[in-house]
Amino acid sequence: MAGPLCVIFNPASGRNRAGKRLEQLGELWPGEVEFLPTERPGHAMELAEGAAESGRFESVAAAGGDGTAHEVANGLLRVADSEVSLLVIPLGSANDYAWSLQQQFSLASSRGSDETSTGPHAVDVGLVDDGHGRKRYFICNVGIGLNAAVTAESKRIGWLQGLPLYGLAAVRALMRQADIPTWTVIRDDQPPVTGPGMASSLLLGQREGNFHMAPRARLDDGWFDHVHARKLSRVQALWTTLRIALSEPPTDHPEIEVGRCRSLQLTSDAPLCIHTDGELFCVPDDQVRQVKFSLLPLRLKVDVLNLKPSGK
């Protein structure tokens, strides 16, 4: 991948150090590099779509956190039959997608190398649709219910990063949680299952908010990994959160179900809160009560590039 590179970056990423770290690209990338800063939510999607439509670039880079990667991927995927690949440059607080890519495709990059892996790699993509015109692609994870509330809380905390950020956000979200709604879930062609729905994760990658929700997930196997929590007390939920932070979701808890699927439909008796790759897809005020998740096999080509911390 030595052709012209378009770099879409969030200037606020890495505690506003993104620009300084991106100066390294002039030495690391052998071709022409064009930098485009984002100015508002959704802007990265617009810039990526324009870059793909221009025909000038073989690859478009998302330099920032999971939200930037999510928006750039959506912009590329909106261009029909585009062959432009996504280059992820992790500079954010969680970097779940970059971490999952590195774990699967590049052991060198996962140890902090500043070199690319041998990609790009064809990976699966998810699509969420509420049936009323609200659609979004996702590339790493989806959280429903409490998981999405944790994401919303994390955006209110500006002084932490990584697992401490999402751990504190989880505690705050649990303290705010009211009644647990009733969900009806259909996985693939299985019969509907109705019951309490506290939290649900649908994953292509291995992590969600720095938590190892699906440690055996692969980005190119044609499956979602699904973790569903029916009803837990606050104490049980806090203990489960700690257990996941230290290892992975329990497989022996009667209120937690772990499995795999290629599609999932969910209907709720209360408005839903959902995040896609750490970006809020809907909040209760949007009155979304039904969604469908579909898997698009090997729909996107992706690579990852780690940059050294500024000053090193």
C-alpha cells in the first residue's frame, strides 16, 4: 500500500496530541499523504465518502479512536463497489477495533511496533437497521441496553482513558439504571425468546469498551459473537463487570447467555439505547423499539498502523 493516502483525523484524540503524532507519517508512508481534520460529529463519514468517490486514493486512514474508525468505515461503505481500503491509526481511549485487528493479523503490531501488518485484510461488517430509515454499519461491536448506557456515561468523563474510564462509566450507568425492559430476541432462524433484557453485546472483534467480551471472536469468520444478560442485581452486575475486566464473560451464569449468530432481531417494550463501535446509534428519546442486525461477510479491507507516542 504505497499509493496516495488520505488521513482523516480527530484533532482531539489522544488528549489533543493527534496532530503531533501524525507528523511521523511523513517518514513512515512512502507515498503522498493528505491530512483532513474533522470538525464535528459525522464529519469523518462525509470526508471518507468524498475521498472514496474521488478515485484518488487506494486507502483512507482513520486516525483517532473507535468513533473515528467507525465514521470513516461508514463513509467508505456508503460508496457502492468501492475498493478503497481502511487504514486504522489508533489514537483514542479504547481502540477496540485496532486491538482486535492486531491480535488476529499482526503479532508485531500488537506489541507496539510502528510498522503495518501484511494487509489489507478482508473483514466482516455488520449493519443495524431500525426499519424506519435509521441504518448504520459497524465494524467491531454493538452494545444494547446497559452497555450503551455505559458508552453514554463514558462521554461525560473527560479525565480518564482506557479500562478505568469504562469501569467508572459502568458503575455510574448501573447506579442510574431503572426498570429492566422485556426483550424479544430472534437469532438467525431460531424461535423467538422473550424475557428480561438488561444488556446485550454483538461483536465482530474481541473487545467492547476495553472489556474482553468475545476473546475467541474473529473478524473474518462470518459470525457475530453474542453476549446477553437477562436480569442481574447491581451487586451481581458489578461483580460480573469485574470478572469480564479481568478475563471474559462467565459461561456458567444462569442469567448470562453466550453464543454466536449471523443475524439478530430485537424488539423491546421500552425505547432502546444502542451504541455502534462506541458511537450512539439511538437513545431512549429516539423511541426506537425494534432493530435488526445483519452480517456482511468480508465486506471491507482493513489494515492497522501504530504510531509511536509523541516525544519518543
